[in-house]
Amino acid sequence: MQTLKDRACIVGVGETAYTRGSGKSVLRLVLEAARYAIADAGLQPHDIDGLVLSAHYVNQEQLAANLGIPDLRYATTVQMGGASPVAALQSAAMAVACGLATHVLIPFGWNGFSETPVKRRSSGGKTYSLRPPENAMTASVRNYYAPYGAVAPMHYYAWLATRHRQLYGTTDEQMAAVALACREHAQHNPKAYMYGRPLTLEDYLNSPILATPFRVLDCCLETDGACAVVVTSAERARDLPHDPVYIMGIAEGHPLPADDLANRADPFAIGLSYAAPKAFAMAGVSPRDIDFVEIYDCFTYVVLLQLEALGFCRRGEAGPFAAEGRLRIDGDLPCNTHGGLLSEAHVWGLNHVVEATRQLRHEAPLQVRDCELGLVTGWGDFGDGSLVILRR
Amino acid sequence: MGEYGKPLPRGEGYHGDFYRFCKQHELRFQRCADCQAWRHPPRECCPHCGAFAWRWEQVSGKGQVYSWTVVQRALHPAFAEDVPYAVVIVELAEGVRLVSRVLDLPPQELRLGLPVEVVFVDVTPEVTLPMFRPCR
């Protein structure tokens, strides 16, 4: 069977500034990032003939009309929350490998700070972006979680973290190691929202607990901003200006059931648990071959959970793994080299894809020396997962 | 008495059936009529054997604590009066798990496997929420 291995490449990346208060519509942010990515690929907007979107904030009609795409041949939307952008790469790779499209744009942006539900309430509901539709997951929250006071992802993932801590002894200091590595890396990235604001363990431990075991500094940033990447076939990529970054292995996975975190036979069997073996098999590599990772870090503990699901360590061992400093730039598995969602910006992890691409082009601000292979994950909703293994 | 400001279950479809039993102070879950597997939240058919036939069957109401989080800062204004409060996953003896609260227990005394039993709390004239307390 022919797989997607090495058949598609990332050839362009771009992003807006990461701010709190963009003063722009989400569509405007996405269009700006898209233009940067398209220019980075050495292309023009009218060269784009495929669009893979994530979630609901902008739609394909708006983008095609604003970019002046004359022949949109392939357009689809992935609905996996924060796992969407990496899963979107899979859809784009399929499209270019099958010849359904030549240059596929994967954009994502939002006003994740200035248009959150809380801010929207205080601004009288004024917003320029589309509202999320109801789905099976929001039905679980509305009917079974929220009446008891569990109203946000922090609360739902805290159930996993608490059980992990009770069973395996995972500690505050081990979760802190994730936050500290991200913040340290962000000090080398002028685009990072937390650039120039270093963090100590003491700062971390002094930050208030929101919902056990999560402190403020276990939680990702809320920022406004957008990213975009352009995917094309390996053949076409050779004619474009940058060294292509090859999609070597890619997969998505969904826990069962995906719409309820409480009723899973194994609560730590997340989407990534199913997806990771497939992506490693496609790429023909193992975790020990990977030079760096960009892990979807909505919360510190969720990084630990994913490291175990990916096979970088056994269940229960991710805490000590992080605490040994292995996720730092000088460790053997540098993680979130741009600062991640915790310290660069929250762009649903498409910023992780942008960073991994720059690492593999060897043009990142904090470069992993001589890196050849990088791995990026997405995590969304109640543990949907996606991952891509990229090579230069 | 202030107005009840916390989120209430919307109660459409089978979710409404679940809460109608709660209002009668009965904790019932779907149980497959063929393979007898319990399930929650409600589904159209059995994910184990595929059967469409099922019934709402009453459970013992006894279970144990499976996990929890202690919320110390309310993210919804109506819960500000409750902090700190623990939102707990309870695994019922029949195997289904329910998100709920454990009453009459300081959050720091929560532990995995703590035996609990259901109590019904009529939070509004229309809505009853199943909650739990430590087994006596």
C-alpha cells in the first residue's frame, strides 16, 4: 500500500504578530498570515487551489473571495478543536498526493484574547467572528458537567491530571518543568508574547491555583493572532525557494467516546495513543530518532500525557522525564522551542507547525543544532489527537 | 432567595429523560436489552453489541470516587459562592461514571476509591441534580 510518506511538503509559513487586542477581525488576521505564508512559498494568492480550515472562525467562501482564488478545487474543514491544524496537514497532504489540488493553504487565526466568551459578555456581545456551533461535546458539558461547576477545559483535563497524580505520583515541580522550559525558550523568540519575561520555579509555585492541580502558570496564554502554512507535492516543492520540509508520517486519532471524558475504559487512552503508532510506522522511525518536539501545550500536564501516549516514556514516567530537564533546548528532546502555547502564543498549535518548519530549515531563533526530524502534535476537545513527523 | 444562576441541563432528548428520573429521585441509566451493558451519557444504540433496544434501569446509587478537581477560582459567576468546590467523577458500582459533587466532605479528604452514595438535590422546582455523599 502506498502511504503519504514524503509525498507532500510544507513550503511556506507565516504569522501575524501575537497580541492581546489585535483590533482586527479574525478574517483580517487570517488573510495577513495567509499572504505571508504564500509569499514565503514564492507563490501568489491565485496559485492557491486548496484550503483546509480548522473550526468555525472563518469560512472557505470568505477566504477564497478575499484572496481572489480563481479555481478552488479542494476545500474542507476539520473539527477537532486544537487537534485540527495538524489534522488539516493530513487532509492537505492527501489532496496534493492524489492530485486533487496543487497548493493547499492551511490558515488559522482567532482573537483568542479579545473575543473570548468572557470578554464578549463584557463588551455586550460585539464580535466580528462566527460563534461555535453546538455539538456532542458541548452537549456533554451543558447537560452533565456545567451544572456541577465544571465549565472550562481546565476543569475537564484536571480530572485526568488528578488521577495521574494519584496513581503515579506526578508532582507540581514536574508540571512546572514544562512551563519553565517553554518560558526559557520564549526568551530567545522576539515574537513570543512572553519574550523578555523570564520565569522561575518560585514564580510558578506562587501563582494562584485555579482548579487543582492547575495554577495560572500551568495554563496556556490567551492571545490574538493567526498563522498559515502552504503544502504542496514533493515534486512541486523542488521548484520553490525554500528547502522543502517533508511530511514523513502523519495521523489523527480519537478517543472512545470522544464526547465524554468521564466514561472511557482507560482515561489515558487519548487520540494520540491511537495515532502515534500509525505516524511512526508511516515515517519508518521511532521516538528515539526524533530531534525535537512541538507538543500541544494547552496545559502543562497535557504535555506529560502526550509524551506518554507518543511513546517517549512509559505511562507514569513523563513527570520525572520532564523534571530531568530533557525538554529544554539543551536536553535530548527539546520541546516547544518557540515557547509553545504557554509562552509564545495560542494559535491552536499552528504556530507549532510554523516553528517546526523553521527548525527544519535551520532558521529558527533558538535553533536545535543539526536537527533532521521534528514531531508536532495537536490536542483538541476532549482529547482528540493528531501528529506529524517532519523531516528536512 | 436569589434566582438560581448556575447552568442547568438543557434536557433535550434522552438527556431530558435522564433528568426526569432524577426529578423523581431515581438514578437510572440506559442498559442494553441484549448484552446488558450499561452506558452513559445516553446513546441511540449499544456501542458494544449494536442493539437498538434498551431500557432505563435503576442503579444502586453506590459508587466510588474516580477523580476530581478542586475549583478555587470560579470561571462562572454563579459558582463564586461555592469556592473552593470539588467537581468529582464518581464511578458507580454498575460501571458508568457520572460527573457530580460529593457533599459533606472537605475537598482535601477526597481520595481515589472513596465510597459514596447518591443523594438528590432539588436545585430548582424543575431540576434535580444527582450528587453524592460519603457512605455512612
